[in-house]
Amino acid sequence: EGKLYLVPTPIGNLEDITIRAKKVLTNADYVAAEDTRTSGILLEKIGVHNHMISFHKYNSKERAPELIKLMQEGNVIAEISDAGMPVISDPGYILVQECIKHDIPVVPLPGPNAFSTALIASGFNQPFTYYGFLQRKSSEQKTYFEQMEKAKATSIFYEAPHRLAKTLKNLATVLPADRQIVAARELTKIHEEFIRGTVQEVTDYFAKNAPRGEFVILISPNTEAPKQLSWAELIDLVNTLVKKG
Ligand code: SAM
């Protein structure tokens, strides 16, 4: 029976490939990969030899029907992205939708993913909201930052190193000075690092240490309690209500 496997691949540390992922990648009829060169290197390193089909955001609309046809003919396809979970800020969504439309089973494998890895070490609680990559325009970013400022949930987004300073500057205009954030860098790699503090503290750190590598940014939830009335205020309020009758 044809089906689609969604297979997570390491986000840095090769040893994070799962036994099941390796098995599925070996036994599939085809591996649909975002970048056949990048994935070719990975498959070689983990000892998987299989046919690869290129499937990325620029060809996914045309490719999806071809892959659907292959699965309808009984082929098993394993979909991978450059790193981490397919579909999460990566290609694959269209293919999943098409499979559902055509009654083709979709089998997701658990495995490496950057934002959940960052979240569990952030010290910030759940629930959380994952925003993926934010818009680049400052005005559009600010709309999201305003939501994050009010949110009772942890907010998580991805950012490129060369845009980090500008993004933090933007964030500082919206976030209260004492609100805690975390920049999780190079997860699972040699230079893995968590920079924790206020926006100003994290900004200062990166002014001294140029941001390099891959980043996940997390913003702690808004923990401000709803405003409590003092006794005096409460008595005032009751008096006003009584007077109003
Ligand atoms: N599919 C991936 C996942 O499951 O996390 C995300 C792919 S997205 C195109 C790439 C972005 O994920 C990077 O720009 C970075 O923000 C984040 N990322 C990926 N690997 C990371 C790592 N090892 N450490 C920190 N962030 C990482």
C-alpha cells in the first residue's frame, strides 16, 4: 500500500536520527528531499542508499501530483527536509493536504525539532505559541510582538543570525524592560548556548558576541496578575454603586 512517511532528521547532531527514521528511509521506495545535495550527504553519513526526488517550496505545487500518483500506484514515499521535522517551517504541508484529499495514509515519525528542543530547556512554561519565521518588515513584526507581550503563553519564533540585532531592537520597543527572554543557539551542536535575560541583556550579549549559527527565540509569558482592588478602592466602588441605587 502506498503511503507518505514524514521523517524528521537531525538539527545538528547526527546521532539524533532515530532507528525508526533510518529504517523508514531505507525501506521507502523514494525519499522526497527538500535539497537532494544536503540530504544526500546526510543519507550517506547514516548509511542509507535510496532514490531521491527533489521536493521543495518552489516545485511542490507541480511535484505533489506526481508524488500522489506514485503513492496511488503503491509506492511508499519518505519525506524529509534539510533539518528537523518536515512541515515545521519547511516544505511538506501541501503534500500532506493532497494525501488527505486522496485518502493516502500519512505516517508522521517523532524526532528532532528546534522549537520544542529550545522550549524544554528555556525554563518557560506551557502553553506556548509557535510563530515560525516572523515577517521581516518592522511594522509587521511589531504587530506580532504586541500579541506576544500580552500573551499568557510562551512565544517562540525562528530568526536568522544576521537579522537578530534588528529584531531584538524592535522587540525592545514593545516588551516591558523586565520581561525575560531566551535566545537558544546551535541546539544539539558543539556551540549550543542559551542566552537568558531581558531584551536589553540579550542585546548587550550579542553586541559583544556576534550572533552566529541558528537561533530560536523564546519570550516568557505575561504573568501580570489582573488588577486587584485595595480595600479603600473597594469601599469607594461599593459607595458609588449604593449611591447609584
Ligand atoms: N524543520 C525545522 C524544525 O523542525 O525545527 C525548522 C526548519 S527552519 C527552515 C530552520 C530554522 O530552524 C533555523 O533558521 C533556526 O531558526 C531553527 N533551527 C534549526 N536548527 C536549529 C538548531 N540546531 N539550533 C537552533 N535553531 C535551529
